[in-house]
Amino acid sequence: MSNERVIFSNTVDSLYRRTLDGALTPELRARLKALGMDLDAPLLAAYPHAVWVQCLDETGRALYPDLPLDEARRQLARRMIEGYAQTVMGAAVLAMARVLGPMRSLARMTHNFRSGNNFTETRLTPVGPTAADLWFNEPEATEGFVEGVLEEGLHRIGVRGLTLTRTRQGPESCTYRVQWDDPSA
């Protein structure tokens, strides 16, 4: 079995087909196709992580040209969660997360991310009733993306007063301090 990192088609569908489709110019579609993501053909079951990163960056530069690349990735991640919420799986995951609350939902991040890729690992360390450190094996190549996923996902389950602080440990891992206002949320 291959150890290649891949992104599953439901992630590509959530971002590119459900939320960005109308914003993708023919020129951008052609550039994405040249990079290995043909959005006019049936989606592949999975895409190599390197293809995902190149397409994400190409899309971020095209749609958010005035933002730094990590902020563009953050915006794209928020849009991906918007699309994910429109799927049966996404609606179910978000409904369950509302019931579980933020701390227990954060504890399930490996499981949640693994519905969209084959490589994400996380570790949660609570530091109070409304704060936790969440370690990811997130590559530097997608910096900003996890913040957008966390922000939009936690917002959609009712978390208010969210703050995220990123501490990069190296090119392949990062810890986020996640804090929110309401301890009963």
C-alpha cells in the first residue's frame, strides 16, 4: 500500500464544485487541469497532496490576489466548509459537533479530517474549559488552510468569540491554541 498523501474527491467537490464553480474562469480551470485537477471531468477518487496544494495556491492567487497566500488559503478553507455543509456527510458531522460541543469536537479532528484525506493526525491538549492546544501534522505548504477549516467549522456549530493562534514546530507540524468565550458551548 502506498504512503502517498492524498485528498479525497469529496474535499475537491466541497470546495471547487459546490462553492467556487461560478468563480472559476475558463483560464483558471485550464491552469488547474494542467496541474492535474480537471474539474470538467468526473472527479478522481483521490488527488495527490502535491496537486491539491498547487491547485489551492493557484486558486488562492486568482481569487484573492490582494491577500497573502496563507490568508487566501484560509478563505478557501472557509468556502470548503461552506460546501461541505451542503453534503449529507457534512451536515451530519456538523450536527453531531453541535451536540458534542467544541472541546469534544476538537478531540475528533483526526477523524473529521480523515473523511477528506488519508494523512491528517491531531492531538488535543485541553488547557481550560474554553481553551485547548490542537497539534496537527499540517505541512507548511498549506499554512492558513487549517485555520479556515477550524474557524468556519466552529462558527457553524455555534462557537462564539473564537481566537486561534498558530505555532509552527517545523515544516510538517503545527499547534493551534483554540480559545472561545462560552464554557457551556
